[in-house]
Amino acid sequence: MNRWARVVRDTLPLIGAAMGLVILFVAAVAFQDSEGFAYDFAAYDSAARRVLAGEPLYLPGTSAAYSLGEFEGLYLYPPPVALALTPLALLSTDAAAIAWYAFRVVLLAAGCALLPVTWAARMVTFAVAAVSFPVLFDLNLGNISVVIYALTALAWRLADGPAAATVHAALVFLRIPFGVFGFLWLAQRRWRMVAHAIVAGLVIIAIALPVVGLDGYREYLSILTTLPDVSAGEHNFSLKSMALDAGLGVAIANLALLGGVLLGVLAVVFAGLRRDRDTAFVVASVATLLTAPFLHPHYLVILLLPAALLFDRLSPAAGALPLVGWLPGSILPLVSVVLLAILLMPAVSRRDPQRLVAGSRPAAGVT
């Protein structure tokens, strides 16, 4: 490769990342005039303001409203999440929504910077993220999928120890299917990670307890146990929803849901036993899409992780993987299945530490 070709190769990812940042800034201006801007954040913000005002965290009749499809303003997360958002509730509602958007753009960039992959893979991942539908959809709605991505990237970078376990505990509070990492740790015999994550989860619960009290947690558990079948709800692209839409009946749809969960768990266990730790981590991240009872398009923000890994391990073309989020919703459940199959290919796993990409860790504990 001649000198100019190397210059182009080394500068294109940086140019792409810079253009991505410009796109996200322009999107911020355009989104504020859209009907869905900060739709999800409004529920989080209202919950945080209720916490500051000493009012009950959850709205009366939350489960009934959900059953009727009246989702606007419903807060369905555990109490610690609302407590974490109280600093934004000190601002006006409009200012809080803008600050939330800016904060998540920073988290998106930070998540890409934290990825234990090559510099080029990080830059390309951010550039593609800026034009991917899941990321733009999440930023517009004000959801937490970008936050989850950044935390998952941090957990990947930390790899092990109490700090990593604490991040994983926070992820479970934000999105319960991240509990699938527990199967990964058990397969890898990482007993300390299991113990650290449990302790971290209890500490997080305890931190919010003086603010919301036992009643806040009782109400949360009551809502969880009285919600209707969320796996067949509106704007849901889960395997069960797809089966129901295809007219396959409830029994087959339930089998599709269960099959997705089993497939995800089996993929995680297999990766934990037979693949290097980086690959196994990314497999578990993707498996959360199958083990979740519902799948919204913005959940696919997590595809930034396998895109970065496969950029280095297989081909730079894999960096475009998050763009599949622009495909019709009916295809989205199959994306995670195909992606798991790709990630589990022997060619992806790197067992020789000398062959790992820059910034990655040795494949410790691989059998």
C-alpha cells in the first residue's frame, strides 16, 4: 500500500465520525419539531419530578392504562432509574429534554471510544451509528437504548471485577433481559462476577429505598405482575408478535417466544464455553434481543457492539451492520438469529492473544 492510500485509509474513519457528529447536531434541531420528540423521556422526567416532590412514583392505574394501549406518560422502570434522572428534573421540561438528547449523544460517542477494538473500528462504529435508524429513533423518542449501549460498552471494556459487575447490575435495572449475562458467567465459572453483581444490585436497591420507601418497590412489583402480555403489544417486533401477525395462533406464537429465549441462552452458554471472552460478551449482548419479551426498533442500538467486533475480526464491511435497522420490522427478529450464527463461527473467535485486535484482551479462560 502506497503512502497516499494509507493516508486515505487512516483519515476516512475520522472524517466519517466527524460527519456523524454533524448529522446528530442537525437531527437535534429537526427532531424538536417532530411529534415524537422526547415522548419516552416525558414519562421518565415526570417520574423524576414526582420523586423530587415527594409524590408516589407510579401513576394510579398504570397497568390498566397499559392494557388499553394508553402508554403516554407511563413510567415502568424500577425506582432507582427515576432517582438517577432527578438532576435533569431540576431544569424546565423543555430544557431537560434537550439536555437529555445532548447527554445521550455524549454517551454514544463515549461508548464507541470505550469499545475494546481498533481505532478505525471505533470511528466507523460512531459514523454508522449516526445514520442508523435505531440510534436516531432512540434519540428522538428520548429512550434509554443509547444509555444501555454505552453501559454495555463500558462493561465490555472493564471485563471483570466489582466495577464491571456494578455496571451489569445497572443494566439489569434498565432492561431485565441483560440478566442473560448470568448464564455466561456460570458457563465461564466466574462465580465472583455473579456474587459481585448480586451485591451491586442490592446496593442499588438500598440507595433508592430511603427516597421511595418500600411502597415504591411494592408498587413496581405490582405493576410488573399485573401488566398484560407485553410480548404481543403494540409496536412490538418480537418472535411472538411476528407469529401472531402471520396468523399462526397463540400456541405457536408462545412456542416461538420460548424458542427464542432458549436459543439465546444456548448461544450464550456455548459462547461462554467455546469462544473467547470478547466474542462471548458480544454474543450475550445480542442474545438480549431474543430473550426479551418484546423488541422495539431502538433496541437494535446494541448492534453497534457486534459491528465493531466483526469490523476487526471478519471484514470492515461489517461496520455497516447497524443499518439493518432500516429494514422492515418483520425482519428484525431474524436479524439477531442470523447475527448469533455469524458470531459463533470459529473464524470470529480469537484464541491466540497475539492475534487479538488492538485494545482487546487475551482470551482468558477459554477451553
